[in-house]
Amino acid sequence: MASTQEEMRKGVPIEMYLAELKRVPASISNLLSEYSHIPIDQQKEHIKTIRDRAYESHPYPCLGRWRFLELDLADHPLYHSDILPALKSGNNGEQAPWKFLDLGCCLAQDVRKLAFDGADLSRLYGADLKPEFIDIGYALFRDEDKLPRDHFIAPADVFDLSSDTELSRKCDGTVGILQASAVFHLFDLSQQKIMAQRCLKLLDPKRKRVLMCGSQVGNLKPSEFPRRSGGGTRFRHNEDSWREMWKEAIVQGDWKEKIRDVEVHVVMAEHVWTEKREDEMVQERNKHFGSVEEGFTWMRWWVWVHFAES
């Protein structure tokens, strides 16, 4: 008997915690060797120790399935053409230096990769809701002597739009390149719209053209899907719904006078989760198991924001 549509919305079981790290990806291994000076033969055990420490209190799929080792920003289509060159010393032109902010930075692995690839450390910032992730990031990369702690902002609540937060004081109106990876997909559509407003407040309007980018879970059929735990829903986008959200965001409040337009780009991964047989839909009642929805995929995105002439 075929699975019902409601069963598919509840999800296909997927293991969220993989106990063993089969191999250290070459990109992160090189970063740990050259940036953190951790010998290759010690890396696997070092990573596993740090990961298990983080997962014990925060059982997120990106930790449980070793996703944090994939260095998403360095694989982004604009990394070598637009992101890294703008953040290197001496590439300012007549403008003030570009500032980069990783909003929802987790262990800040992408910030470290930028630093290793030659970005100016003074321009790199990270923000996360969980202060302990900043500490765990330092433990993973052993770089207290390189990366200033005052360039990390935690806790940073993406739903707090007030002007008196640390995130607002340090970053509002100053960010030229904003990354927000694996963050939007955690929330329902109404919450994502609030987060979009938070992102716009961070951007530097003096640049006229600034960049937001990231990667996240998407779905071929955009919709609200039930959360794995805790109730509520999370919204999965495709290219059309993602573009619609940003087009709507820039006509809210004062933005319609300040922002001229947005260019929204999405690349959907080729691999897509499709319908399973009913006998494969039995869920494991275990914290190490979650689910993915039919049509589930991974999307890379970037948004160029064009500010109006002042």
C-alpha cells in the first residue's frame, strides 16, 4: 500500500548521529594541518572528541552527521570570484574595507577557512545563539592566538531587531558580505520573514550593492513541514518561494525607499529524497534518528541587494 501524503510530510527516517568518522575530508584536513598545526594522524580522534562534546548538549544533524566538516562557504559558487577577493587586504578601491559576518556560525569553520585563505582577520565576524559553540570552535581549531574573540558575538538572537544588542551595536549597517547557512531552514515561514528583516538591517547601504549568501535544506515543493521534535513547523523553499520571500522583504517598512532591488539566485542539488514504501516509514524512537521529507534537497543561494542612491 502506497504511503499517504501526510506520512510523507512526516518524513523518511534518517540517522542523525554517525558514531564514527570514516575519513577526514581533504579540505578540513588541510585546514587543521596548515592553520591549526594538528598532525594528520591525530585529526580524526581530535575531531571526534570535539564533535561528541558538542553533540551531547546540542544534537543537531550538522554535528551528528559530520556536516560541519564540509566547509560550505569555500564550495559556494561565488567564493573565489566575489567573496574571498573582497576580503583580502589591499582590495578596497576607494571604499572602506568589506566586512564579513557569518550569522549562525556554529563552530565558525567557514571563518577559519577565510582566514587561512588570506582574508583580512580584522574584517571577519561570527555570530551564534549559543556561546558554547564559540568555545568549541576554538577547541577544534586551537587558534586563540590568531582569531580575536571580540569578533564573535554570542548570544546573537536573529529575532531580536532592537538596536541595543551586541549584534546591532557591532554590525548593523556595516556588513558587506553576510553568510547565513543552515539557519533559515530551522524556522517556519513567518519566522524566516523576521530573520530576513534582521539580515537587511545588518547590511551596509553605503556600498549600493552587497551580498548575502548561504546553503540550506530546500524542497522541490515548498511547504511547512513538521519539526522533528518540539512541535511547530519549518518551511522548506524552492527557488521560486525563496525569491518571493526576499522580494516581499524589501518592500516592508522603510526598505521600499532604501532598497532598489534584489537579485536572487538558487542552485538546487541534484540529489533529491523521493517517496519510500510504507514499510520503510517506520520511525525509530531514538534521539539519533530524525526524518527528511519527500522532495528534500540541498540548496545554495545568494542574494545581491541593491541599495538606492542616497
